[in-house]
Amino acid sequence: MTDNDVRVTLHPAFRKGPVDRRLFGSFVEHLGRAVYTGIFEPDHPTADAHGFRRDVADLTRELGVTTVRYPGGNFVSNYVWEDGVGPVADRKPFLDLAWRTVEPNLVGTDEFLQWAEREGIEPMMAVNLGTRGVAAAAALVEYCNGEAGTRWADLRIANGREKPYGVRLWCLGNEMDGPWQIGHKDAHEYGKLAAEAGKAMKLVDPSIELVVCGSSSMQMPTFGEWERTVLSYTYDLVDHVSMHAYYEELDGDRGSFLASGTAMDRFVDRVVASADAVGAQRRSDKKITISFDEWNVWYLESRFPGEQNLPIQRDAPRIIEDVYSGLDAVVVGDLLVTLLNHADRVPVACLAQLVNVIAPIMTEPGGEAWRQPTFHPFATTARLARGEALDLRVATPSYTTARHGEVPVVTAAGTVADDGAAALFLTNRSSEPVEVAIDHLGSVLTVAEGWRMLADHEPAVVGPEHAARVAEKSWGAVDVATAVRREGSTTTVRLEPESWTALAGTLAQA
Ligand code: AHR
């Protein structure tokens, strides 16, 4: 083997642990057109009896989304959930300060939770720890999960929903370290509030899982110290710490952008180390896991004007409707490779967001719904990655990037299920094709199908026609007969330049 060879070594007995289905989550915030003319549009030709778009719900199912976070995001930090329940005619619009948009309150907790239930999606709710606190958070848990006989549970029943929703996952606020957040707090203020709110919420329903806010990104000046301080108040109470990360191509630096998965990998390692340091100091056997509840490609620095510069808007404005290319989709596929490789510590992750707002699904009001290029690697990974994550060894050359230093050329992740169904996900970040030798150490690997996304060089253009053109040129089946070769215990795969590939088949002990 030379320094330039790429070798992936695997065996069905070498595993990291189960892939939690909640790794394939997404996010619907009251932001732009995510809710109104996104999931909900009563006048749309496909609208169901509840006013939700059937075409969007069908694409959501095809995407394989398991969990959806709601109602924000920045929005939640000034949201009064009580204003969004009860008879719609009595609900008042309010000015959401996060996105400077008039929120009509036509969709609220009940409408969202019932949509999620109908679509077989596990909801993940966030409480407002920006402008509100312990009482409103505990009341919302009671409204959602309480049995008849107490004030807020009875209000839900009066609003037409007898059975508790049984919402399991709860976020204690959103990005509370960010100065842009309404009700932003320092780590001590937030840590104390999160501990008290979480305590009350678990007293209402001890079965819930709590997510405490980590840093809004690894670039935050308080990163690390924030996690340490917040967890010092909440370690024994919470289950997960949140991570958020968005990646974009800056200044035409394609090499750095293609290596976003490595940046995410290092970010996860650092948050795990911060959480484990708090645990070690407490001599605790408990392990805090990660809810990576916002991740995606977002042209945040290069295209977004910033929340403060948005004019006040009504009627579901078009905010951050990023249009994606094949290159963006390759990066999304590679970010999923990273998440799978951390399956032992990352049980929950949400592609932010689901519809219209930095989303894999786009819509026109009254018109079509379509898949962005990023839809394909997500849907394929959610479909194929089952069972447990394999503990792979990847030997690969590296390259040097301006933003992330030395990074691997090839990344890989794999899964195997109890029935022997196996999948491998591989990214080639180089502009040359690469041959990967997969050494399965005497076990039997068969490859039955394959899919690949190529990084195109076309500028991203809005609209379903562009998405269809990218899909035609960049997205497609791998010709397994020519791209995959098996000799004894080694399977060789050819990866296209700047591509993401998924292979599916079976893996078994010999
Ligand atoms: O997903 C868009 C926004 O990004 C969310 O509202 C916020 O949490 C993050 O900064």
C-alpha cells in the first residue's frame, strides 16, 4: 500500500453502537415560509382537511424524516405558546422579534403536533427561555403530556384533544449564548434557568428527555466555557447538549467547503470532551449525549443580511430560501457521514430546516413542491443506514485547507442491521477519481445497489427546473457492475471526483 492508496477496513463484529432513528430529524420554525405556504397552506390544491399540504407531507415521508423540531429556533425565544392554542378565530397575531415578522398564530402547538402524528413523525418541542421561564415551560409540558384533571391538560382537552401527545424530546430554549437571541443570557444565568425549568418540566412528566443549549457554533467566543458552565448546573438533569453548525463555501475556497464534515467531526469531539470533563469532575458514570439539532449548508455569512436588518414583514416572507447545488449536496452527504461516525454519542440530529427555509424541500404558494439537490443524500442515508454504525478504519491521503488545516481526502461510514443489510457511505473530496479498497477481513460483503451525487459547477438557480437539471446531471444510480469489483476479501470501489456515494447490500461473518 502506498501513501496515496485509500483503504477502508471493516468487519461486522466491529461496531460503534446503534444508529438512533432520531439522527434523521429535521426542523420547522415559524420563520419565512417554513410553516405558512410550507407545511401549511389551506388554499393549496393538495391541502388536507386540516389545511396542511399533502405534496409537502409526501416529500417529507420520502425524505425519511423521523423527528421534527418546533417551533424554533430564534422564534421560540419570544413565543407565547398560549396565544397559539384554542379557537383559531380568537387568536391574535403577534410581532415576532426574532425574524421581525407578523405571526398570525394560525398554526400552533396542537396543529403542529397533530400534523406530526398524522405523518408518523416524532415531535421535538422547544420552550421559551428568552422572554419567559419556569412556569410557562412546565405549563406547556402539562398541556402536551398531562392527563385530565389539571389546568393545562384540561385546556388541551377543551381545545379538542383528549389524549396526551406524549412529547418525549424537549429543548430548553434555543441558542441562548447568541447576542442575537431575544432574552440572551450569560452561561450562569442560562444554566440556572435551564436547571430550574428542566426540573419543573420533569416534575410534570419524568419520562421526558431534555436538551440543554450548547454553543450556537464552534466560533462563538464563549465556546467550551459555555458548555462547561451550563452543564455544571444541569449535568444530572439533562440528557443531551445541543450543537448547531452551518457550513458554506466562502471566497471560492472549495477545498475547505468540501472538508466541512471534518470541521463538524472536530466540533463533536470537542463538545463530547467538554461534557465528559464535567462528568469526570463530578465522578459521574452518566454520559451526556448530543442533540445536533441544527445542521446544514447555509450561505449565512455570504448571503444573509442578519436578523436585525430585516424589514418588518407579514404574510410568510421569503427569508433565507437558499438554493442548493450538487456541491452543497455532496457536503450534506459528507456531514451525514460524520454524524453516522458519531452515532455512539449523537442520537438526535436535525437538518435545518425542512421546507423553504434552508431546506431540502421547496414550494411555490399555490404551486409545486420540489426536491433540492440536498434532498437526495439525506433521503438515501435515512433509508439505507439501519441497525448499528460500523467502526471503520480509513487509511487515506490528506490535503491542506485554508480553514481546517490537514483533512482526509476520503471519508467513510457504514452500518449493518440484524438481518445483515449493510450500507457504506463514502465521500471523495478530491478533484480526481479515487479507487477505494474495502478490506472486509474475511467477512462477506455484497453490494446490490449504489447511488452517487456529483458536485456540479453550475451556479445554483431558484426553481424546480434547476433542481431537476442538477438531479439529472449529478444524482443517479451507481453502475455496480462496473464501479464495484470483488476479489476475495477485498471489494474495490471507484469514486467519482468530488462526489458522495452510498452502497447498499449485505455484510455477514464468513
Ligand atoms: O435555522 C435558522 C436559525 O439558525 C435558527 O432560528 C437559529 O436557531 C439559528 O441561528
